[in-house]
Amino acid sequence: MPARQKNLVGAGFLIVFTYLAYCVVTHAVWLQQFDSATATLLAGIVTPANSIVFKAIAFLGSPATVIGITCILCLWLWIRHSVILSLWIGGLQLFGSAIAEIIKKIVARPRPLHQLIPDTGFSFPSGHTFCTAIFVFTILMLVLPSIKKRNCQIVAIIAGIIWIMFVAISRVYFRDHFASDVIGSALLASGYWLLITPYETQIKNLIGKCLPERIQSL
């Protein structure tokens, strides 16, 4: 996708996200009805077995876990003499997570009541969904160029989308988030990614200029 098209699509995602955030702040009736209906739907599949599965998914998709795995990936790239790529990937995740956290505090939406797994903090947007989406996008960015078959690329993309969806569903399943929280996170992550990645070369060049030569040559 050309850089300009990425920017337009990314801006579109952020516009929809902003509208959704506005509806959250103003307690829009349609949004409350949507969140209530989704919560009721998922309440019907609550079983001990499902809870075990979704608990594992929620753990793997937690910001702490995802950022930890991202740090391991960055360390591996650093050891493999890809210092600038390592910092670029780490910066994408950390900067994006900071943006999501700031928005969460600004919107200050309380979490749903009767959580199955108690969680603290505000609800909109979902940190689990945001961090997972950025991580999946990062992995696809790294592996897709090495996959030659178009069908295999599509399978990898679908698998990534399914994983993001599972993490998002797990948050609503445990009543730690409303459905609009996870949808908002997906919109924010996609918009952020599409707006910033077209400038990858320029940002990497800036990182290179800021790094001592001895570090770049590692």
C-alpha cells in the first residue's frame, strides 16, 4: 500500500476512533446498548473450560507479556547486528502503548461491573488489544517479506487477525472491558500503525544519526 494511501486509511481509522471516544464520554445510548448486548452474548458461553482458555489468552495478550516478548525480540535483533531495527520496533510498541495509556486516563471510563477476573484502572481503550495488535503488525512486517507464496502471506495475516480477535474477546468475556473498548483499541492501533510506518526510513535515519558509531557497528 502506497504511503499516501496508508496515511488516508490511518487517518480514517483515527477519525472513527475519535468518534467512538466521544460516544463513550457522552454516554451515547446506542453504544451502551451495543456494549450491553455484546456482554449478554458472551455471558452465555461462560464455562470453566472456556475460562481456562481465555485466561491463558488474556495472559499472553497482556501489555506486560507483550512488551516483555517485544523486548526479547529487540534484544535478539540487537544481537543479530540490527540495532536500528531493534530500536525502531521497540519504539513502535512503547510509544504506542504510552499514547493508549494517556488516552485511557483522559477518557477515564470506569471498567464494567462484576468482573470475572478483577482488574484495575480505566477501561477505554483496551491495553491488551492495543499492544497485541501492534505486536502482530510488527511480526507480520518482519516475516511477510520472506514469505514468497501469496497464499501463505494471506494465511499469516488471517492468523494474526484471529489472534487479535481472541485477545479482544477474552477481555470482554471476563468483563474487564466493554466491546467498544476493544474495538476502539483495534482502530487506534491500526490508525497509529498506518500513520507512522510510512516514515520508517526517515525515523531509522534519525535514530542512526543519534547513535554513536560504535553502537551502530555492533
